[in-house]
Amino acid sequence: MGTVGDPADELYGRLRRECGRRADDPWAVSRALHGDPEPAYEEHRAARLLTGVLRRAGFAVEQGTAGLDTAFVARAGSGRGRCVALLLEYDALPDLGHACGHNLIAAAGLGAALALRSALEEEFEGTVLAVGTPAEERGGAKVALAEAGVFDGVDAALMFHPGVHDWSWAPLTAQTQVRVGFHGRAAHPTGDPTRGIDALAALIRAASVGNDPLDV
């Protein structure tokens, strides 16, 4: 909890004002993307629109990142201190257009990047990256970008996703694959039942955990 005159509160207030002041521009970008949907790996006009806005705002833009024609990294800031990456998706579904709201993801990431750049310029040292991540619906360019080292040295990578509910937390904000083995111990059901360990019961219990964030 901040106190009166807390620099963090002042910074958040500045960011809120910047976001409010710039709100019309991301909405215009969102509508433009929605009206001109492009499928995975073919988002040339979307990438051109987004990088154009970022360039005009003073970002240094690299296109064709990780060998992907429609990927990009836009960079602003001092290059010192913390580095935050804001992820933009902008591919559409074939025959359905932006049914998953990737036009909104791109617009929200763009607006956040523009607002944060303004704060970086005047308030503190740091770096903001606006990372264009195409082909989320087919293959997922984030994997190629990660393998190419785009996120090396990044302290936090953030993105927005539209949905049908308001959430104060998300149950799946990051994922990693793990392999879990369940090992039981056989025992005679009548002669020595207490020595038995039921691996299936443990598996069922593990599979049921997670619907409640406090259920651990």
C-alpha cells in the first residue's frame, strides 16, 4: 500500500493518465485490424500498421525477427535497468476473422507500450519492448522468438487477453511441462490392507486439484 507522495503511486497515476489520453488511438488500430483480418504468417498489413505507429512514437523497430516476416521487436528506453516486454498478437482465424480478439490484444499491447515509453522518458531508467508475435493460431511464433533469444534479459513479459469475465487473477498465466509418476505398493486386500498404497487414488486426487486456487 502506497503512502502520500509515494513515487509508485505517482507513476501509476501518470500511466493511467497516459492510457486515458491515448485511448482513441488503440481503438482505431483495433478497428482497423478487425476490418482487415489476416491469417497466421500472413499478417503483413497488421505488422506494417503496428510498426508504423511505434516508429512514429520514437521506438526503434526491427522487423523480420527470428526469420519470421511478420514478427517484430520495437524498443524504447535507456537500455539500462529493468526490461519489460509487451506482447502483441494480430493473426486472425481463417474464415472467421478476429473471433479470438487478437485485434484487441494488439491494440492493448500497443497502448501500454506507448504509455510506458512516455513514463520511461521522463520518470525512470529502463527498457520497454513491444514484441509482435504472429501466428498464435497456427504454430505460435512466441516459441521461435524465444529460441532466437528475444526474451533473453527480459525481466517480465506481459500481454492482455480478452474474455467473457473480469478476473483479478488468471489460473493459467504461465505453463511448463512436467512429468509425474505415481507409484503404488501392492498388498493383500484382506491379509495386510494397510501396507497398500493406491497410485490411482493419488492420480485422481492430483487431477482434481486446481479448480480452486487455494486447493493445494
